[in-house]
Amino acid sequence: MSIATRLMLLGAPGAGKGTQAVRLVDELGIPQISTGDLLRNAVAQGTDLGKEAQTYMAAGKLVPDELVLSLVVARLSEPDAANGYILDGFPRNISQAEALVARGIKLDRVLSLDVPKEELIGRLTGRRICRACQASYHLTFNPSKKEGVCDRCGGELYQRKDDSADVIANRLEVYEAQTAPLLDYYEKAGILRRIPGTGSIEGIYAAIQNALVM
Ligand code: AMP
């Protein structure tokens, strides 16, 4: 028996990928590689890539593949990713998945967190993120112990600009049209595991742990 360590978390915005990734990082000691976080950093630092990505992100559209790929490939080649990683928010469409294959990057497990669409909207509008460590909270369902402060690192919590009602609608549409086809793609590859993403955070995490056994 072994435990899968080259992982991808698949799911609509608000499905709980970031929340569960933090737990996997703590337990498995492998990094979370979130393309959303990498892109938000690039925007915050004002790099050329960040400037180019910004308009797509603000509209809830996918950033062009070549920009995202350059970030991910560089991040995957860092030493801390040598023994495994948790891809969060990447691949986001079939062509990104094929770009991984073309580079010889193989995933052991794709974990899909399945959450009904009606629930996603409430999760996203109440979501708060830590500016320092990117841990994710929810005002009602998963509040921090002290308002506005991250339990994990003491960082400041903020609301993402694209967690506004109009942009959320676009992001959910983009997920259906471009990302959901990956369910079929990874099912055919035999590495997909579908996990109900509703219920307690601990219960969902337990189901993820079971799905890692190879
Ligand atoms: P996320 O934090 O995963 O919700 O991503 C926030 C935004 O970053 C998305 O709405 C996209 O604009 C962009 N983004 C993140 N990951 C990708 C990706 N793999 N491909 C294209 N755009 C992405």
C-alpha cells in the first residue's frame, strides 16, 4: 500500500479545494501549488505576467494557457515539489492537462470535490482569505477564531475582488464549459476519485484520505 502524492484537486470555485489543500499540506508535507495564488502574487508584484493576467482574472475568465503554464512549470521544478504536490486550480481545461502530459508530468490522483451549484454561491460570497498564507475561511461556515485574523498564521483576512456576485456567475460558467470536461478526461485515465464536497470539513478530509490509498 502506498499513498498518492502527485495530486490535483478539481472542483468548481468554492468547492473547498483550498480548504482541503491546507490540511493535505500539513499532513503530507508536500506543497500546495495554486495557480490562482501564483497569479494573484504576480498581480500584486506588478510583473509583466501579472499585468497581462489581471484583466482576465477580474472578469472571471481563464488566463491564457501559456502564461499559467510558465508559472506552474517553474513552480513544479522547485525542490520542495520533488516528492509530490497538490495542484489546486490547475489544469483548468483539457489543453492544460495535455500540456502536463507533454512535459512528462504525471498525476497519481485527481480528487474532484462535488458541490451543488446553489451552495457554491453562498460559499464564495462569504469567503475570506488570509493575505499571508492564503488559508480560506467562511464568515458563517468556517469562521476564524478572531474576526479578520488567520488562525494559522495571524495574517489579515480579506475578501477576494472576484468573489463578488457578478464575477462569481462568470467563474461558475467558465468552470462548467472549460473545466468540468476534465472529469471525463481523468475518469478515462483511471485516476479520478469523486468526493462529495458537502458536510463537515473533517468528513470531507477523511474521504480524501481514503482516496489517496493506491
Ligand atoms: P482561483 O484562485 O483558482 O479561483 O483562480 C482565480 C482566477 O485566476 C481564475 O478566475 C482565473 O482567472 C485565474 N486562473 C487560476 N488558475 C488558472 C488556470 N489554471 N488557467 C487559467 N486561469 C487561471
